[in-house]
Amino acid sequence: MTATDVNNNTATKTAIVTVTSCIAPSISLNPVSITVCEKKPATFSVTAAGSGLTYQWRKNSVNISGATASNIIISPAIPTDAGCYDVVVKNSCAIQ
């Protein structure tokens, strides 16, 4: 962008765009179902490859607040923790 004032002075501002190739993350190790005794820890983990990965763990398809690492530990596990857990893994292009 170039701007010119009344004295014919100009100023130029430049913006750069960088385009990266975005390939969906690949998951090499899925979370595994477990059974734990009440008040013992339950741990789930996922191993994924890709660029700029983010993680969001969910219970019964609802995001778990703060659960944004490649693993989640529920400790101590109580009966209300029972459910279906999964993780959404995205890359820097928001591709799952």
C-alpha cells in the first residue's frame, strides 16, 4: 500500500503472506479403553504427528475445560467420571 500526501511525499507499507502446506495430523497411538477402581487414577493418551498440533479432550462429546495436552489424567476417578472419552487433534491450519 502506498499513500501520498499533498506535498507528493509517499509512504509504503508492506504485508507479507506465507503459505504453508497443511497436511492432516496422523495419529499413531489411539487412546485405549480402561477400567479402574474408584479413587484410582485413569489416564488416557494419544500420540500424533504433524505441525503445530493442538489437543482437546472430550467426555461424551463435550469439551473438558483445560484438557489440552496429549494426555489426560482423571484422579481420583469417581463413578461420575465414567463415560466415553475422545480427543480432537488439530494442526496449525485447524485440520483434524
